[in-house]
Amino acid sequence: MSQHATSQGVFERSLTLPDADAQTRLARLVGMDEKIKRLANMLGVLINPDGLHKWHGKHHADAAGLIDTVIRRPPLVVLAGDVGSGKTELAETIGDMVARQQDIDITLLPLSLSSRGQGRVGEMTQLVSGAFEFAFNEANKLKSAKGSARGGVILLVDEADALAQSRESEQMHHEDRAGVNAFIRGIDRLANSGVPAAVLMCTNRLNALDPAVRRRAADILVFERPDAAQRHEVLSRRLESAGFSKANLQELVEATGTQRDRAYGFTYSDLTQRLLPTIILDAYPDGPIRPARAIELARTIAPTPPFRDA
């Protein structure tokens, strides 16, 4: 992914899509076809509504006002759900699909958690406002008076509840309240200006987000832990060619699911970042992976406990 100058450290990095690495990472996400299509269509329309206008003219030209409900939505999508469920990976890579579908470059701006600042008066507000100002200016350069946008911007806010937590909390510091106000103003400015930009928010705590932020979301996608079929797809992609039979894979799927002593199974990241590396390194360098040993190892690994969204 290409690197660009960032705005005074507000962003972790600035990435240009499409990109081969992002495309590969997106293709690795399993069991998310519906979410991927839904999110790509949503972002494509928010960033470049020209395609929707053409679709409307071709298929529903007589239905006046039909697409107003889509065009006028704030350019915000929330990805919410359990830890390790693929939210951030999808958010970081979906721009590649949007860029290829719309035939434009997409600039991804991942907001750094350092944008919370050090708690000094006015600092968080300035940093959040600066991030939206930078995103607006970049997107404004790509705006087209008529026809397709010349490019687009996606502002990514991971762990969004750290920046946009509910102002209804009595314990909330006035500086945090001001930062949430700045966040809402930034969303509204992007919406009212019609620039080719969208905001993606990822959170484990949907209920902690400020109600005004949730109301502005064009869509909220909720992510769950992989079910048996999804775990099978993740594992079979890597292990079938390593000599695992259908029966072996089924045992491994069962070992990574719910058990009598726990009501939850493995997350996607538990499978790809913990289980599979453990299986490989257990066999290395002495010999090949043994399915029976892999199943034994799976039963010794405790999956990440669910995040309680209270």
C-alpha cells in the first residue's frame, strides 16, 4: 500500500487503494460475503453516487424521489461486534473493493487513538476537528460538479467508543463531551458538503456509542463469532492440503466450538493468529503436521472470552 504524508500524527498512516495486499486480505475473510457486498455497495454510493443515479435512470426513471433516502444519509457506517470477529480487517480492506468497482483511487485514513490527546483542555476537540478537516480537504479535491467522483476518502475510526462514547454518562469528562461534539460536527459537515468521503467506525461496545452518533449511521453491521461452517472454511483452506481428512477437520471444528464448560467458541483471530500458528510450530522442524496432535492442541487452547457490551 502506498504511503502519504499524514496530518500531524493524527492518522496512523495514509494508504492508497486499490492495492494487491488489501485485495488478498479481503479475500481471506470467510463467511462475510453478505456483509462485504452490503458494505461495498453502501460505501460506493456514499462516495460516488453517480452510479446510483444511473441505475435509477435505467430501472426506475418514473419513481421520483426513490433514491433520496439513500443519497441523503450521513456518510457513516458502524461495524460492531465481538473481539476477533473481523471488523477491523474488513474496515481496512473494503476500500480496495470499492476502488476497483468504482474505478477510482480511495485514500484510507485510519485515525490514531493518540487523537484522544493528553486530556488538556481543548486538545481532543482540536485533534478530532483537525482529522475531519484533513479528510474534508482531501475529499473536496476529488469532488466533481457532475458525473463520477475523481476519487474518494475513507476515514477509519477503530475502537470508536474511545472517541465517541455516550455523553449521557455522568462520569464523562467535559473534554470528552467536547470531543464527541466535534466528532458529530465532522460527520455532519461531510454529509452536508457532498464530498466523496465516508467514515467507518469499529467498536466492541455499540451500546457505549453516543446516541447521536448511532442515529447518524447509514448502516450498522453486527459481527458474530464464526459458526461451525465458517470455522470449517477457515481451517480447511489451510489444512486440507496438509493431509487433514474430512473427519479430521470435523473434529477440529468441534474442538473450536462451544463446549460443556464454555458457551463460546473460537473467534476468527483465535483460529488464524493462535491455533494455526500453534499447530505449525508444534510440528516444526521435526516432521509434518499430525491431525491427531492438531486436534489435541486445539482442545488445550482457551478462546478469547466474549466482550461484554454493558
